[in-house]
Amino acid sequence: MTTVMALANRKGGVGKTTLACALATRLAETDRVLLVDLDSQANATESLGIAPRPMVSRWLEYGDDVTLAGLGNLDVMPGNEHTQYSNQVLTTRGKGLLRRKLDQLRGYDWIVLDCPPSLSMVARAAVHAADLVLCPTIPEYLSLAGVRQLVRLIEEEREDSGRPIRLMGIQPNRVDWRTNEHKAHLVNLVRAFGAWEHGGLVWPPLRQSIAVTMASGERAPIWEHLQGQILVEWENMVMRVRSYA
């Protein structure tokens, strides 16, 4: 059985693509995984060393057989700037098109959807298609508002799709424990949604790390750079995801 997981937040710069690539590559160590790059910036595609191509838009609009980039157990459906035209296709043919297309793909344990930083039709279709949603966020001003918008969107798409779309967690990312601002925003986030340790939605934070920045800049797997306590935090995040399969 395939589990479709969307990483979504209307706000950019929260590390969504880094998390999507990290999860996809780690899950692929034991499972068959497909990563679909739904962001027209194609950052997930390039982060994995793959040349951007209009595969997503052609797959949705014309039903073309796609040429997937294979990285061991991980397949990647690359995108490029043409992915933005998928908004028009989904508006015309309905957001359920993405789920129907995903259902035609066989042989995967996980399909990871890296969503654009917006509440566009592509992002809505991704949530509509998902079984699980992970919301990366950063502890900054207005971050709570963005999370609340995504929670409302999940509720709307759950009712519309008739499927039990589940927000499995809110993942605070790039947390700097030295700043009172970050600590205060984390407190507000936990007050609103509860801590994972106590049955809530807010997962243990991932701290800010130069290793993560270096990996993104070098377009290298993040796991080659992490070590120590930061590696433990990221490994625990993957274990939480696996527990929902």
C-alpha cells in the first residue's frame, strides 16, 4: 500500500524542500519512494542533482509517460518553471486529478509531494491527494498564522475528498535556542497546537545548523553532513514519520 505524504506551508523559507529531500532519501534506504517536485522553483529537483524538466506539468496536462530520475530506491519526478501552469490544469479539470494520477503509479511504499510555498491550486491538490501532511515552520512572526491556514485547508480537503487526510505534525525548523524570539514563538505554537510529547501536533524542534545550510548549498544529501545531536534530531524526525505508515 502506498502512503502519500505532502510537505506543505503557504510560507516560503521554512526548509520544506530540505525536509522533503531528507525524508525521501532516508525512507528510500528501506522502501521504494517517489518524490514529486510540485514547486515551480524546482529546488527539490536541483537539490538532488537532477536537471529541471517539465515532467510534472506534462504528466498532469497531457498524461505523458514521465521519465523519472532514478537514485536507487528513490525515483524523482522533476519539475521546472512550467510546473506553475499546472494550476490552470487543476483549476479546469479539478484538484482531484492529482490523486487520480498518483493512484496510477505502482510499486511505491511512499510518495512524497514537495509543495509550492502558497495556497495555490497545486498546493490544494497536493493536500487533497495526501494521506499525511507534514507542516514545516520556523519560529518567527506570522508563522502561527500560516500554520493555522494550513490546518483549515486540511479540514476543508478532508471533507471534500471524503478521505481521512491527517496532519501528522508541525515541524519547527531552523530553531535558534539562543534567541528569546524563537523561544517565545515556540511557546505560542505549543499553546495553540500542543506538544507531540503530550499528544499534540508540534514535533520536537530541529535546531539551526550550518551543516544543513552547507548540504543545501552543495546539492548533497543532508545525511552526509549531519552529526552529533543534530543528526539525532533529524533521525528521530524520520522515525516519527515512519510510525504513521
